[in-house]
Amino acid sequence: MTQYMLSVHTVEGVENYMNEEAMQAAFKAVDEFNQELQAVGAWVFGCGLHPANTATVVDGTKDETLITDGPFAESKEQLGGFWVIEAADLDAALDWAAKGSKACAQPVEVRPLQGE
């Protein structure tokens, strides 16, 4: 089995849900999706992230470490959360991503994790 990261993408400054009811429905759908992943043994880890403006970037590539507030990428599109799953192949991971995208009502990117 290969592990894949299913990344949920959001757009900064754009409301993801039309209203509170839509947001609560998405939370419920994501919880059900998580339970399905766990029930079939595909779940490795998953979580949502706080907004990108809460990020801190640490750059230790020079003689002195530089710490800056804010996200690394200066972009309106940001990572909003993710799942790490195990799937038999890319097609299976894409099927899970389609279900996850429907549940959270956001686009989901699929990327295989590198092996050990």
C-alpha cells in the first residue's frame, strides 16, 4: 500500500461556506468521511489547519536562523488541512480524494508520499 497526502486547498479571504448551516453540514460530512477511512483501514492521519496568517516560517539554511511571521508562500491559495491515507494505487487515492472534496466542499490535491 502506498501512502498519499490529500491536501485541502482554500482561498484566503473567500468564505468557504455560504452560511453557518453549510459549514456545519461540511463538518458533519468530513467527520463521516474520516470514519469511513478509519473503518476500512485507509486512515493514517488527518486534520484541519488554522488560517495561514497564524503560520511562522523558520529558515535555518544560513549561519543565523531567520524566523518570520506569516505563511511561506505569498499566495491567496493556502493549505487548509490534509489527510494522509493508505491506498492500493493512485486510482484508489483519487476516489478517496473525490469523496473528501465532496465532504469538505473544497478542492483536494493528491500526492504520493516518498518511501522510506
